[in-house]
Amino acid sequence: MGKKEVIPPLEFSSIVLPFYTKALEALGEIGENREVDLELACRLIDLLDLLAEKTKGNLSEKEEEFLNGISAQLKILYFKRSKGDEE
């Protein structure tokens, strides 16, 4: 018989991580292509900000810290890429 695929539990991070991963790709941080797409990165960051706004008061402290942390990290990377910094 084939291997049974393990599905991770449904958590708040399951919603956030795909946006985060795609934004990292758009910023050229991960992936095979490494091409920077600032417009897509900005859109994904805006979506995470919208999610934070719409869920305000409904997240646990840990979830809120997680969302704010990745949003801040992406904004710093976006700023560096938009200014032409490669680090």
C-alpha cells in the first residue's frame, strides 16, 4: 500500500503561511527563480495587513505576534528591495 499523507492541523498559521511564502518568493528570498516582483509583494503584504485589521481582537496573543512579526519582516525586505539593496 502507498504511504498515507499527513495533513497538518488547521491553525491560524495555515491561513497566513501561504501569503508569507508567496511574498518571500516575490521578494526574491526563496524559490528557484529569485526574480523580484515588488507589485505582487506589496499586494500580499497589504492582504496580510487587511487580515490583521479584520481579525483584530479575535486572535490569541501568540497568533497576533506571529502575524505582526511576519508582516514586519516582509515590510523590511520590501523596503530593502525597493531601494535596490540586495542583502
